[in-house]
Amino acid sequence: MMKNLQQMQQIMKQVQQIQEQLQKQLSELVVEASAGGGMVSVKMNGQKHLVAVRIESEVFASKDADMLQDLVLAAVNEAARKVDEQLAGQVGNLAGGLNIPGLA
């Protein structure tokens, strides 16, 4: 019983360390995505907050609000997908280092 408790405490400590590493990596992560051949570009951090938006002047010249909205939406969605992809990879890498007695 005591050995199981010690193993559980060890596992919880490893999980906490992984969580802390993941939070640190997410805080440093910035992805970039674009739409319309680079007409609209966005940068998003690991918390999925936009940190930059760049819109080429040609988009304004066309005065096509629907196109601009579609390009911004596409770029933001692509950036969110990239964050998810990075997160999945980082979780996989960190969890691969988890040493759970009896499961290894």
C-alpha cells in the first residue's frame, strides 16, 4: 500500500513538471499564418491570442469587405490550427518522458 502511494506521488510530480514545461512552451510559442497568398497575415501565441495582424493595401483598394473578412477568418483559423498542431506535438514529446511504473 505504501509503495503504491509513493509511486502515485512520483507520477503526480512528473505530471506537474510536464504541465509546467508545457505552460512555459506555450507562453513562448508564436505561429504565423496567412490567407489570400499573403494578403492577410496573422501571428498568434500559444494561448490563441492574436498578437499581430497585417493586411496588404491591395485588399483595401478593392473595397471588398466580404473578401477581407473571409481572408482574416481564414488566416486566424489557420493560425489556431497551427497552435493545436504544435500543442499536440509538445504534449506527445513531454508525455513520452513520463515514467509510470508498471506501464513502461
